[in-house]
Amino acid sequence: MMENFEDNQLIETIDEEGNVIKFELFDIVEVEGREYALLLPTDAEEGEDDEIVLMRLLKDGEDYLFETIDNDEEFEKVAQYVESLEDEEE
């Protein structure tokens, strides 16, 4: 999914079934030289805990490409880093 989010904080991706899912860009973090986007679903039901979605962020010219993190080890590293940031904020 390509998106230039410097102008727009809303990101649209398409899941495996072809459904459009909208996210709000929450933050970008760098782990081991790679950038990752922290995304919040915009269609979450009121009162639900917002579950942050992690995606790998790649720059393609002026646009950005959001990729699912398929590697469990890589996902765990990023998730642990994000959790450590949350711990520091408390």
C-alpha cells in the first residue's frame, strides 16, 4: 500500500480478503535501522481498547509502502521496543 502520509495521517490498506481497512498513523519507530509504523484502526468500536498494528515502513520515492511483518522474530523485537517506550512514559 502506497501512501504519502506527510500530508495525510490516515492510511488505507487492503487485507487478504480485499477489504479496505483504515488506520490512523500513531507513530514511527526505528529498530535496528528499519522504520516501522504504529497504526491505530479508525473503525474500532467505541469503548474497545485500540490495538496498535505494527507494519514495516519502506520509502519508495516520495511514497511509503506499508508491509506486514511476517517474521515472528522481527515482529517480537519491534513489539518489545514499543512496549519499552510505553513503560518509559508511565
